[in-house]
Amino acid sequence: MNNKRGYLVFSEESEDNPVSEGSRAYYFKVLIGALDKHSDFYAMSPIEIHHELMRFFNGTWKLTDGLWQIWYPSLSNMNAKDWAEYVQKVEYFVESKGIQLKPANTYLIR
């Protein structure tokens, strides 16, 4: 740099951040909990509801050994940005079922 001073700036991108524990708790306790009580999901467990939503919103069809299969990302493979987009889609879906949600920061999740 020919003896010139420069600055190096580090920033943290949401693509690199893992999904927070609070965000996972909100998703499973509030969103999945609300759908668990809805008649469309009556016979399903919370984990089955989660898998159905992941397939619906994030599923892609792949040809494997001559068979078409639907694949979707694991929660552990998602970053904070992808997770936030997914949770927003699920919130709209929950509200489309007639379930009223309060703002996320009003829920007391333990």
C-alpha cells in the first residue's frame, strides 16, 4: 500500500449466524403449538407438523436412483437469515388458518 494507512472492518453477516435458541423456541412453542390445536393438524404430532411445513416451504424434488424424492434442509443446516425467512412464511401460514398471533416479543418462552 505504499506506506499508506488503511482500515480493516469486520462485520457479522446473518448468513453466518446459527439459529438462536429463542427463535427455535418461538417456532416450536408458539407457531407449531398453535397449529397443533388446529383441526387440519389434529392427528399429527408437533414434529410431524414441523416436517410437513419444512417440506411445503423448503422442499425440492430430486431424482435419486430413478425415484423422485422430496428433500428439505435440516434445522441444524439453516443459518439465521434462512431461518428468519422460513419462520416468517410459517407465521403467514398460521394466520391464514385464522389463528391470531401476537408480536413475537410479547411471548414469554422458557
